Amino acid sequence: MANTKKRCRHCKAFALVEVGVTVPLGFYCSKEHALEHQQAKAIASVSKIRAKATQLAKKNIKARKQALKSLGELHKEAQPEFNKYIRLRDKGKPCISCQRHHTGQIHAGHYRSVGAAAELRYNENNVHAQCAPCNNHLSGNAIDYRINLINKIGIKAVEELEGPQEPRRYRRDDIIAIKAKYKAKAKELTVKLEGAA
């Protein structure tokens, strides 16, 4: 057993067992290294606890801010996620109204506007890729939109969109769930499109 050496947990150097200090947490080449190592561990532990507390505080603040948002603010967060999904879904397809392939800005154009039928705001059959000129300058180019929408989803589905709709009151949880749903669907579709390219 004479001249047996062990590695110090603190400095990683080898030292004779007879000279070093063995404690329940391991072997150290000196008392000073044993103390320094324990102090370093204690400081790291305190830092970890502080970081966790800061993280929880930030999470709490974020949750409180979310709880203070109005329904309008929540819609402003959910609508872009839904629109992004629609643009990805219809990527490479022509404008629903004019049937041209545009290199400019593509919108997620509503067949029945949010003002006319708020309950269809997040209905995938009601929203399709549309060029900016048709959506902005031609007020949606509704006649051509309808003709091409019939070709795309069928007359029965179009008549369901045009028919009476059950009023829908979006609750906070509904809008938050819609945002999360379409964020996930857009992410999944992005991965799928990148894999195909």
C-alpha cells in the first residue's frame, strides 16, 4: 500500500494517499484543495439555484403578461401563425383569384373576410394563397376567387362557407390553442418542404 497514488478531485494531480486527505466526497492532495473544492461546489450550487429562481421569475412574468393581453392582442399573435401555415400549404401554387404565379408578396387571402364572417377567420377552406394585387387592390378579387375556389374545394364546400355560420366566440384559451396549433403545423410543413427540396 506504500507509495499508492490517487488523483485529487480539485487539481487532478496525483498525490500519495498518505499525504492527501480522504473525505466522503473523494480524495484531495491537501486540506486546502478539499476546502476550495467544497466552496466551489457550494458557489456553483447557489448559482444554479439563483439561475433557476430567475428562470421561474421570468416565466411568471411572461404568464402574467399573457393573462393581461386582450382578445384582440391574442388574435394579432395567432393570425400570423395561421397565415404562415396557409402560405406554406399553398407554396408553389398560383394565386387563388388570378391564377398567376407571382414572385412578389403572397398573402393568406380570406374568401369571406374576418369582418363579414369572423367565425371563419381560422377556417382553412376559407383562406388561400393570394397575390398582393388581388388581395389589396382588387378587394380580394372575389368573383375570380369564388370560381377558382369551387375548382379547388368543390361547390358544396364553397356553399357551406357562404351559408349561415354558427356564431363563434373565441375565448382566450381557444386563441392561444389556435396559435400553438398553427405554429406547430407550419414548423412541420417547413421541415417537410425542406426535406423534399
